[in-house]
Amino acid sequence: MKNKSKIKKSLETHVSNLILIIIVCGMFFLAFTSNIKTVFNAEKIEAIYRGNINNNNKISLMINVYWGTEFIEPILEVLKEENIKVTFFVGGTWVAQNNELLEKMHNEGHEIGNHGYYHKDHKLLTSERNQEEIFITHKLVKEIIGVDMKLFAPPSGSYNQTTLQIANNLGYKTIMWSKDTIDWRDKDSELCYSRATKNAKSGELILMHPTEHTLKALPNIINYYKENNFTITTVSDNIS
């Protein structure tokens, strides 16, 4: 009887310990899965396709620059005459050869954004190459004008979640567009104007490049937005 009592007591102790272990493991599992869910949600990053629609009719002209250098100064003159500030997304290889033009853009009050270094297809790049493309351009621009850029426009609008995560890790927001003039393909100033202005709404991010027909259309595009009570501002201001 005494041995049976000891066995029963030992068994009860083991069962109690087992129940305690199960409870502790269960609590740990719930906490762990909860943390995973929190981290996953926290790291879900998205590209920005338009500004704040409640931002009092603000729109932005975003000019991506890897080529068309001969049209940069004339474009700057139009912007200066109209008292308009835009966002230039500059490629690293262009910056390396055009320090003075970059300085002029900056000195005239325009926002400078990052457009990668070699105009690569970022969705096909490894994490390391994505980081190199963005960071090398960041460092180069910082050395020339002392600015820490915060906006990244992936070349050709090509990106994936890796690109978004790397850009975010480097302190960048990834910027796309709501209107595309497709001025690199269609050499038609009227078509450029139409694509930049058709059905315009607050928060538009309008993509263009330094081309002859863009330069020709630019005064009319600016005039359209002014006449329709829009404010043309930088991308950072538009998305704030």
C-alpha cells in the first residue's frame, strides 16, 4: 500500500509537471507566432504610385535623368521662369559626368531623387546588387551636393519585394507614377501634354524625361495645372 501511494504521488507529480510544460510551451508558441506575424506585417512595404489625394490639389513633375543632358538647362530655365519646383531622379552614371548640372538643379531648389547607378532591371538583381545600385548613387550625390536622398525611382519601374526592402533599409521610399508621358518612345509634344494632363486629379505623380518634345510641352503642362488650380510641388511634399 505504501509503495502504491508513492507511485501514485510520483505519477501525479509527473502529470502536473507535464501539464505545466505543455502550458509554458503553448504560451511560448503563441508569443512566437504572434511576433512572426507582427514582423511580417511591419515589413510589408509598398511602392508609392500617387501623392496624398487630400493634399489640396498638389501634383508633381518627376523627371528621370540618365540621358538628354542637352535639354536639362533649357528645362531648368522654364521651371525658373514659372517658379516651379520638381523632383529630378538622377542616375549615377549621369551624375558622375554632370556634377555641375546636378549642383544647378539643387541650387535652384529642385528635389533630387535616386534613380540607381547603371539603369538596371532591379527585379532581376540580387539583394547585394540592389543595394549597390542605390547606395553608390546615394554616396555620389551626397559627396557633390551634401544631400541624403530619400526617394528612389527604380529604372523602368521594375522592382520586387527585395528592391522595396533594400530601399527601405537604406532609408528610401520607392516612387512610381500615376501618369506616364512615355516621352522616351513617342516623340510628340502634343501627346506628351495630353498624357500629362488628361483627367488630372490631386496627388498626380507625372513621369517625364529630358527630351526635345517634353521641353516643348512643359510650359503648356505647367499652364494647364496653374489654370486648373493645382499646385505643382516636389514629390516629397506631394506624398506627405
